[in-house]
Amino acid sequence: MTSFTLDSRLGGAIGGKTAGALERAFGMKTVGDLLVHYPRRYARRGELTPISTLPIGEPVTIVAEVRRVNERRMKNRNGSLLEVVISDGNGEMSLTFFNQSWRVRDLKPGRQGIFAGKVGVYRGAQQLAHPDYELFDDEDAARLKAAENIHLPIPIYPATSTVASWQLQKTVELVLDGLGEIPEPLPLEVRARHDLLDARTALERIHRPQQFDEIDQARATLRMQEAFVLQVALLQQRAFVRAMSATRRSPGSLLERFDAALPFPLTPDQVSVGEQIARDLQGDWPMNRLVQGEVGSGKTLVALRAMLQVAQDGGQSALIAPTEVLAAQHVRSIARMLGPQLAPELMPTLLTGQLPAAERRKAALRAASGQARIVVGTHALLSESTTFADLGLVVVDEQHRFGVEQRESLRAKGSSPHALVLTATPIPRTVAMTVFGDLDVSTIRTMPAGRAAIETFVAPLAEKPGWFGRVWERIAEEVAQGRQAFVVCAAIDAEALMKDDTADEPAGDAAGEAPRTRWGVVQVADLLSRHPSFTDIRVQILHGKMPSDEKDAVMQAFARGDVDVLVATTVVEVGVDVPNASTMAILEADRFGVSQLHQLRGRVGRGGVPGLCLLVTEAAQGTPARDRVEAVASTLDGFALAEVDLELRGEGDVLGDAQSGARSSLRLLRVVKDADVIAEARTAAENVLEDDPALIRNPGLAAALEHSVGMAERAALAKN
């Protein structure tokens, strides 16, 4: 039989028709893509699936027994209807087939098999219409093979309506039979220490185990392989960055003058992280550092001090922010912190796509000439027309909001510039190792003095609908005391809401949520315009689809105190700094993630005024959606919430869309549950690379890297 490798095209191994179906259903292109599509569970031949637990509208694969078969002519149209009732011993459901009388030869009462299709409901009863199925051996053959098959696990694969589980099983068996030599990524000592299998045996046992007790060891081996190969890739990327030569940037009088003029002392964490960055900027290779810190912990100040160090000898810094509102806020904040002496020297300049043409040309000229030593912008910084005289530092604010290609194109505008990534979303240790393993991570935990506390309360409308009115009264009471408030909505216009990928309208489909968004910015503004308590209260709206100058004008009016209540989408999530804002109401809070809720409430309590955050939700008690909201109300510790978020969401989208390279390689590895595996893999990877940096003595690992972390994944890792 012709043998093939993991990199062989799938069509050459299994035929073009089947390969085409697998590519359309799962994006599989190679033999390796198919073989990492692991079974999600295993069934026994005598085991029946509880029919009562099947989700309506979802594709399912179940093991069941045929109970009754009935064929009849249809009344209103030509042809026959075959109805087959299957059972799990307790519940029943029907299978329906149109004009397929021949199936009665197979589907006889007493036969067991695997049935797959989308669960529907007809006249109150569950059914599968035109399901795929594979029956187990008939009685005579089964008796002969009973001893052999009784303990043989049946792999159940993630399937679709077009490709059933047993079709995947048969295709995998065909491929395994013809598979040639495969690389061995794990060194012998790692396998011996953890009692792991060789790569070939692990693949065989996860796809076609002979008994159930073989599966765990196969999974453990493949999990360690994933962790190990990923850690080697991340460590190689770190070594690659450190092989570059960087322009050294030494601190000088600019930084001294700035520190001397600061009206407050730096926190201990700001000092220590600042010292780490200062050393990095004077190093032989480009800095590649992630700074994580709570909302309001002073990350922007730390980044500005790094910019001053780069500016000392004429170098420029570019800060890219996810929204125009935040970019404009950053420029004002940086100019204010620099003060009247330093701001004209460094000329902090805003460059965004929605600036008037003349202003944009002027800003681009300042960047190209080197006159602006600090340039802040959005995606406009990435355009080909934006150039720099001497780009020495790239600062990425809220890194999870940018795709890897966007970040890389900014870094490419300089000669190996230093990179500083800021995030207010605390990153659990395992995620840091898994996703940001090529970055040095610094943490700011201490908060600046003078920050007021924030109290957070849940307004549970499912149990106490009357509290909705109290939310507006509470906001009016705060405004009466001369304070300001935010009202955050999950959409711009709930009535006209259509699927939208913008950050303004987060998805809302977690368990326990209402079926659709009820309160958008438009609806809330309309409600408040008619509310008796808001007759003299100045309300404005803000969302991402407003023109840039309009958004900026609204934010400046709010910052000046000319607006009392700002009704907004999540454009206010990061960077908005209004010390007089004391209150935030987040409507339909269950539609937001834990980290996002924590980020949002960080907009209040930023001055000497105590902060109040009201999380308004209709989610019922005990649902995952309600649990998220309750978790945020229970603590102000963002690091604790990051761990809670991981536990509540499971793996979900924990690595974020921007981490496409890392995420695509995680099949069995789970960053929450497999912390120990990841740590072990990190240590083992460091040892191997220290001894054999070019992997000359580890050809199997080199080949596995080439296969598992290919060009696209390496590009993604390189751009983090």
C-alpha cells in the first residue's frame, strides 16, 4: 500500500471527493489535519445514549436500538414515509425517511447502531429526519465476534450534518493503515519521566483503542506533545528576537525633568517595572515586554517614561490604540502629563483615519520628519503612507484587540524597534506561558494613592423587576450631588440590531442570557428623555459608529463636566479618564465577559469620589451568565477574576482571536486544567534548546515543529 506522511495532501490519501467534504466541513487539507481531529468521547457497543438529554436543533451522534418500524403511504403527496422508533431503554425518538423503503431490510427491531443527525421536534416528539447511521454486526456475526468486540471502544468524533462520526472513523482507519514514518517530537527522557508513549502508538490508541484503559495514556502523550512543541516554538521566537541587534536607548535629562515635575510619587510597582523597561531599552536586543496591570494602575505612565527614554536621542515612539476615542484620550493625557515644558519638545501627535485630510497630512509629516517624537493612533498608523524618521519603540495598548498582522506591520516601520505591550486584562500564569511565552511579563499590582474604592452591586431583575426603576433614581441622586455617570449598553440600537463584528456590540449567546438584546444606546436615550427624574439632567450618547469628531466632542464635553450622563457602548471600556464620574450602570451585564465587566467598572472611582457600579441583569440565578455577573460583584481583584473567568468559560475563546497561531495548535491541551503539563513542557523545552539550539540532535522535534507550527503559526507567534 502507498504510504504517506502527515504533510501529504488529504486528497492523495483518501480520494478527492471525501477530502473535499472534510475540507468544507473542518478545513482539513493534510493527513496531519485529519489525525489531530481526535474523538471527543468513546461509546461501548452495549451502551445506549440517554435520548432525553439530546439538545434540540443540534447535530448529535448516539448509540441506540431499533424498537419499531412502520412504513405508510403519504396522504397529500406521492411516495412513502418510513418511520423507525429507536430507544435507549427509557426514552424513545423517531427516525423518518421519505421514499426509502429498502431501509426496512437493515432497520429491524433489536438491531443496535450509531445514529447521527440534527435533533428536531415533530408533534411534540423528538426526531431525526434522514439521519446517517451505521448498524453494528447482525446477530449471527455478532455472536461470533462478541468476545472480540465487547470491550472495543467506539470513537465518537466531532461531526457535522454532512460528515458523520463513523465516516470520520473509517477515513482515519484508512489513513492510519497507509501512514508512513512520523516524527517523534518528545525526547526519550521526557517520555520516560512521564510514562508516555511514542508518537505512532499514541495516534493509534487515541483513534482505534483496543480497550478503554489505553485511551488516557494516549491523551496524556498527545497533550504533552502539544505543550512541548508550542513551548519550543515560543522559546525559539524569543531567541530569534534576542539575536537581533537593537539601538540602545539611554535615559537622560528628558526623563529626569519629567520625574521631577510629577505631582505624586511613583508606586513601588511602577518603579520596579520602570527599571526593568529601562534596562531592556539599553540592551543588545529589542525589548519584547508585556506589562499587565489593573485598570488605573498607571501603565500609561510607565509607557510614557519609556517613550521619554527613547526620545532622549531623537527616537520616536508609536502607540497604537484600539479605538479613536481611546487614541484621542491618550494624546490629551500624555500632553497633560508632559506639561507645558516637555509637550512642545516631544510634540505628541494624533494620527487616525477620521481626521480631516489637512490635519492628517500635517500629522503624517510630523511623524515622517521626526518632529513628533510621540505618535498616537489607531489603524491609520499601519497605512503605507505613514512613515517614521526613527521608530524606536512600539507600544500596543490592549493587545487582545489587534490582529497579529496589524501589530507586525507597525513594528516593520522601524529597524528592530523595542516593543511594549500593555493590557488591563490580567493574564493567568498558564495563559502567559501558552500565548505570551516569547514575551517577558511584568506586573503592576499596587494602585496609586488617592483612588477611591468601587462598590459593585447586582440588580437582579429576574427576581426583583422593580429595581430597574431604582437604577435610574440612583443615577439621578449621584448627578444631584454634582457627579457624573456612565450607562453602558450591549448594542447601539436593539431594535435594528443585526449581526455585527464591531467591538460596540458584543455577542450575547451564553447560557442564561435573554434571547436578544433589549436595551441599546438608542432605547436608553429615549427612555431617559421621558424619565421624570432626568428632566434637568444632560444626557449624551456615544458609540463607535459616530463620526470621529463627534465622538471626540462628546468625550471632551463629558470630561469638562458639560454632560451629566453618558449612554455608551463599550467604546468607553479602556482609557477613558473622567475623575468626577462616580457611577456606572451596565445594562444586560450578562452579555459581557468577566474581564470586560471589570474593565468597564474601572472607569469610575478614578478621583477622590467613591465609585458605584450597578450590574443590571435578567439572567436567572444559577445560570452561567448570572454566575459571571456575581463573580465580578464579589471582588475588585482583577487577577482573581481572570482565574474565575477561565474557570467559568472553560477553554472557550480564552486565547483570543488574535492568537490564531497558538490557538490552532491546541487540540487536547487545556490551559486551565493542564497548568502542570505546560510548566513541565516549558522546563523540558528550555533544557532541549539549551543543549541543542538548532535541533540537530532532535530531528523528530524539528519535523514536528515544521508540521505543527507551520509558516502561518510561526508568523503569528512572531507578531505577538
